[in-house]
Amino acid sequence: MQFSILVESDQDKYETIMIESKIREGVFHKVVKDLESGKAVSCSCKCWSKGNKPCVGMRTIGYE
């Protein structure tokens, strides 16, 4: 049995922006921004990945 996986490239739809944490020096948030809407869609931080809550970095860019 063979499987094929189709992966659509989203490089032209999203941009990753590094924003320094205001709480912890030297720690950066990797915020993913939707280029079409200009809003943040996700972040690498614990607030977003564990609690699905927008962090300061996401709110800086704009979040719906």
C-alpha cells in the first residue's frame, strides 16, 4: 500500500514575525501573521499553544 501526501505551500499567505517578550528578556514570540488580513493567527508561546489565548505579541500585530 502506498500513500501520497499533498502539502500546499502557504509561504505566500503567511509571515512569521519575531517579537521580543516584554516579561522575559531574550525570549521571542514567533507570531504567524496572515498577509491577506494583516492579523495574527498563531504564536509559539505558551499562552497560545496551551490556552488558545492571544498573547501581547499577537495583540501588538492585531488579532480577531
